[in-house]
Amino acid sequence: MSKPTTFTAVLHKEEDMYIAECPEVGTVSQGETIEQAINNLKEATQLYLEEFPLEKEVRSIITTFEVPQVAEA
């Protein structure tokens, strides 16, 4: 049995749904709760990887950056 691979989930809320994205693979899913969005993303990622296996381990680099505030007209 192979060791599970750890991926990153990036979430944001749009109206009444949470959107979850896996940047290493490019899969996206959604759910009404954070937990549901993550579980749906896990399922989508697993299905994707069954069809398109990773050739090498990919790790995302997560950071933050600032953008100057735009003056309102």
C-alpha cells in the first residue's frame, strides 16, 4: 500500500458556496460548508489522479503579498 500524498487546498467563499482548489493538480470543487468543499475536492483530485497520475511530487509555495490601495474616483 502506497503512502498518501499531501496536497494543498485553497478555499474562498462565493455567495453561499465554498470553492476549494488544489493548486498542485489544478482540481476545483465546491460545497455548502468548508468540510464539504474539502471532501468534494479530495474526491475530484483522486478521480483526476486515477486518470492522470503525477510523475513527480509537486509542492506549492504559499505566501502573501500586498497591493497598494487604489484611490477611489
